[in-house]
Amino acid sequence: MKHFGWLLILFAANSCAVVYKCGNVYSESPCGANSTEIQIENHTPPQFEEKSTFQSSKTQLKNGGGTLVGKVIRVTDGDTITLKTNHGKEKIRFAQIDAPETSHFGSTPQPYGKESSAYLRELVSNQNVRVEVETIDQYGRNVGTVFVGAMNVNREMVKKGFAWVYRQYAHDAELLDLEKFARARKMGLWSLDNPIYPPDFRKKNR
């Protein structure tokens, strides 16, 4: 992942460096009350093997990600899909983005939840996709960036105004730029008078 490479640069450049962990993102400066200071001493960096490509292996995924490939057989909502791989079915949660909810604990759909799901179906239904997996979430879903050919679907959903950038987990600066682009042009959910950040919607409807 990108922030691991960034940390290795610090290893090489400093005999002792201080960085701050802000959720899943590392920074050279504090990022608020929740930031964690990390002291890094200059030791010989470990040798990392290149990411493996595989169809399905929960153990490998938990130990550092990888590439998951398969055909999309279901779109649950604007940020969740199911793949059929050579080893069975895999649920995918799109990394770094958060689409409006279609339902949450029986609540009515969030505005633009259905539209977000519909647009994602246009992009990926019955398509063969590649997923650059970052981690496994608490629900056992693979969390990653989805590609149809060269198209980064995570970015496409944000660019067209069908998903927010998930601030708590974001580390791709381009996603924030794409969100600003969509917001300025009132595209998708940004056409609403008062769009609701999905985590706030979920919290309210627990």
C-alpha cells in the first residue's frame, strides 16, 4: 500500500523519524486529537515480496492484500458487489468511498441511494473485474479498489457524484479532487440541497 512505501522512504532518509498515524493514513505532522505519534529508527528495511495475484484466499488477503479477479454477479448498493471467482463467491466493499444507503436497519433509503446502485450496475454488472484488495473488514468482506479494464470504478463513482470520499479511510488524494469536481458541478447527490454524509445517516438510523 502507498503509505508503506512512504514509510520506507523515511527509513532511508532519517536515522530516527517521527510520523503520525491518522486512521489508515500516515502524515509528517499531527492530524488532530486522534493522531498517534510513531518513532521510527533506521534499521535495514525488510524485503517485501511483490503482491501475488490470486482468485481467493482469505488468509493471504488478511496478511497484506493482493489482487482478486472475478465476474460481478450482484450489486448490493453503490459501494458493495459480489464476485464469482474460480473458488466461489466473494463480497467486495469499495475502499475509500461511501455511497448513499439504500437501506439501513429498516430505514427508508437515503436520497440518491437507489441512483448510486443503478449507476454502479451500469458500470460493473456481469463484467469481469480486478480488485486491488487492501484489507478484510469486520464483516468478512474484501475491501479494495475495483477496475473494469483500465477504469478505476471507485474514482468513477465519486467523479459522477454517486459516492462520497470516505474521510476516515481515504488515502488517495485524487478522490478528494474528484469529489470537489462533482460538488462544484452539482452532479448526482450534490444536486441535493442538503446531502447527508452516509456515516451520519447510519448513525442517525441505528
